[in-house]
Amino acid sequence: MKQQLVRSPGEMELREVPIPEPGPDEVRIRVARIGICGSDIHVWHGKHPFTPFPVVQGHEFCGFIDCLGSKVTDLKPGELVTAMPQIICGECRSCRNENFNICENLKVRGFQADGCGQDYFVTKADRIVSLPDDFNLNQGAFMEPVAVAVHAVSRLGNVKNQNILITGAGPIGNLIAQVAKLEGANVLLTDINDLRLKRANACGIEHTANSMNETVEIAAERVFGSEGFSLGVEAAGVSQTIAALVPSIKKGGTILIVGVFGDSPPVDLARVGEHELLVKGSMMYWMDDWLKARDLLASGLVLEPLVDGHYPLEAWSAAYAQIDKDQQSIMKLMVDVNLP
């Protein structure tokens, strides 16, 4: 079978390897579609802090069950599925408390363990999430980032009728905004890229602001009035956004960190303490988040404005070249592997 191996930053090798055989409690999937995410791009540039080389990338994907291990009885060949990418120890304190998303020994497919960037992919059966028969492949490949968004919104508690400001209108920020809106929140999404904001509008996010032209404080007053916002989500991973959220959120508010920071940003901790702000993190997801993501995708979460194109497995590096060239306009590229 064909496999794309990233040997080192910027160096990808298409090679032939044996088709993997599933163990008794495993499933082999004929991979169909893979989404490229921002973390994948960090790996490609050698800037992901927790990824050694060489590595097979790919963790946002869907495909069709090809073969079942001898102990797997609740799945069937031909079924459209995706799979959670976490490999957990099952023994640490976090795992014992069912918080496997923060397992002390966590490995993630495509980063600390090989991912699905190949014709066939084997994973544990308990990682599998079955998808509806009427799901298209884009919906299947978007399951993982939507689960990220669902988990992030859940970390904020009950968001119904709450005012939320989200910084960063990339795919994750967009999806968080969509999920929060579906949960009944009043949402304002900011970015410095007008194209991303227009795509957010196309996805049903009414209130947006370009933070190059309008400060967070002014945008929040325009949208929320004097009430302001008490929930903030940092989904850009840049120092300027967290620096803007801390002084503008209402006292007693909550700021959720979802973006991945390459460098440690300066944060006004004096204001965090004085205003009794709660700063929280959000890490990946639980199985319940995947099941809710499936329901939201089935009920009309908008994806079309986020997809910019498709590349065959053999041309994965060309997709990275396009992202590097058009990074201000690209939202999501897909890799097609074994199309039905």
C-alpha cells in the first residue's frame, strides 16, 4: 500500500509498505479522506514541540471498515467510520478518572504515533466512531475538529444567552462559534483576515470584527452593548489576542485557551487576579464530544465555505506548498486516498 512518511521538516516520502493486519481487538480501515489542520502544518515546518521525526501524519479522517479483528463483533465491513486519535495508557490518574484526553502518557496519531496518511489504517476498535449512512466524506473528515469545538464549548458551561467573544476565525474558531451559536450563545468572532470573516458570515456567524480596524472593546460594545462579554475564547494562538482578551472581558469572566502557542505570551496576571478572571485550557475531547459532533454535523453544521480544495495522497506535499503560498486565504485542504 502507499504511505506518506514525513522524514524531516519539509521532506515527505511516498513509499510502499505492507498492508497492516489488525489484532484481535483492532479494525482495519480503508482510508478515504483526510483533513489537513494547523497542527499538521506546524509539524511540516518542524515547529510542533511534541512531534519527533519520522512520522506518518493524518488524524482528521474517515474511511470504510475493511477488516475486523477476531474479537470485534459490534462493527461491520463497509461501514463508514472515523476514529479518535488518542493512544492512552489507561492506568494514570487521569485515565482512572475517565479524563483520558489528558492522559499522563498520551500519544496522538499523526504526532507522537503514526497517523492515517496511507491506504489502510489499523486502530483499536474502541476508538472507532460509526457514521450515518448519509454522511458525505467531508462530514466524516470534519468529525475531529468539530469534536474539538464541542469540547471547548462544554468547558465554558451553559452558554445559552451568554455573550462570547472568540478570537481567531480559522477552522477551529469558526467551528467553536458555530457550536456556541447552536447552543444559544450570542457570538462575536474576530480575526485580522477579512476573507476568514466573510467565510464565517457564510457559515451563519452574523457578528464579526476585523481587529486590525476595530479594537476588541469597541467591537464588543457594538455587538453586546454595555453588557459586554463574560466568556472569551482564544483560538488564534498569538500573543496579541490573549493580550486583548484579558483587559476587555468583564470582571469574573472566563477565558478559554484553545489556540496552540509557539511562544509563551505575556499575560497581565495582575488584572487576572484583580478582576478574578478564570483562565482555562481545553485539550482535545472525550467520546461524548464525538457523539455530539456527529449529531451536530447531521443536523446542519455548515462546512462548505471552509473547504478550499482536494489533493490525492500522492500530492500531499503539494497541498502544503499551496498552504504556504496562500496561507492568508486557505482554510482547509483535503487529501483524498481511496475514493469509493
